Amino acid sequence: MTTTSSPAPSAQPPGASGASDASARARTAADPHPGAAEPTPSVVILRLRRMAGILSLVAGVSVLASIVWQVSDQVAAGRFMPDEYFAYFTIQTALINIVVLIVGGVLAFRTPIDPPLYAAIRASVFAYAVVTGVVYNLLLRGIPNDDGYIAPPWPNENLHVWIPIYIALDWLLNPTRPRLRWSTMALAVSFPLIWVGVTMVRGALTGWYPYPFLEPFGPAGVPGVVQYVVGIAVLIIVLAALAVAITRLHHRVARR
């Protein structure tokens, strides 16, 4: 003979169910792959993570040193204009890099895996760094300043070559990041689109554009500007997708 037992009364106080649901929704939003525990890095991986953290700190300080060097040199030459210097995409992303790289170096000693939000921001930084290196070396290298000013070479090379290479290699080789959502691509492209919008409005008002390929009165005209902007936006989206795919590949390998 079987008996049916009634369910035990809930021990939750009134209103706890709604709070639990809200907490669950918050965890789902923060966790890009809910229900799947992050693989615990091995001791060797954790040691390598700390070494990478030291490199991240050094890279962040070198970016700061590059900007200080450039500003100091321009001030000494009497041609420093803050409103123009800090309007460049390279400089704005470099300021982001300083914070992200130093925070990443600290996190490497405090957590075994990067938090999802930080990882999403660093994926965006990966896309910006590669775009900065590609655009500078393909379109801008060797173009002289209108006033004949010659910038010190090391800061320029560091911001446009060595830091992009480091950030790209660090993202490709570092497996201690969470599995990112594809929606990270929208985050990555949002800042460049805002930057382009503000830059074009400012250029229309002042006549100054930070890069020749953004000048609507250039040889290619407005259609040329649109082509460059669309092309760079597509490149950023592709790079952000690659960044997300790399985190997923790392997790697939770690779970085997």
C-alpha cells in the first residue's frame, strides 16, 4: 500500500520568493553561461596568470608613460592643444587601456578567473587595440604633421605597435577568462560609434578632424568617409566576435 505525503511547508518568509527571483535574474545577467560552472584553473595556469598580471601592470604603466612623454614633449615645443590631443581615438583608447591593464594586473592576483564584466570590457579593448595598430600602420604611418613637429618615436611606437601586439597576444593565450556572450560585440562597437559621431559633429563645427580619412572635404569626399567608417566598424565587430569565440574555445578545451 502506498501513501501520499503532503509537501513540507516553505520556510521562506513572506516576500522572500520575489527576492530570490530577483537575485536569480541578476546572477543570470552576470553569468554569460548560467548553469555551467567555470573550470577551475590548475596550479600551473594560476602561476602563469600571475605572470601575465605582472606583464599587464607593466604594459599599463608603459601606456601612461607614453602619454606623459608625448604631452611633455608637446608642451616643451609649445604646440600642445589638449582639446585636439585627447580627441584622437588612439589617445582615448590608451587612457582606457591604462585602467583596464592595471585593473587586470591586480585581478590576476586576487581571482582565478576574470569577472564577466571586466572580461567583456577587455574584449572590447582587444578589438580597439588591433584596429589602432592596423589603421595606423596601413593608413597613417609616415604622414608628417602640418607644422613640421616631429614626435618622439618610442611613445608613438608603443601606443600603435607594441601595446596592440601585447593586448592581442594576451587575449589569444590567456585561458583564465569567462565564456562571453555574443552580445559583447554590441558593447565593443558602441564606443567607436559614439566617438565617430562626436568627432564628425565637432569637425563640422570647427573644421578640424583628427584623421585625414575622416575629412569630408578630402579627395574621396563624404562617400570615402562613409566607406572608412563602415569598414572600421565591421572590423571591430569581427574582432569582437573573434574575442568571444576565443573565450568559448578556451572553455571547450578546459572541459575536455
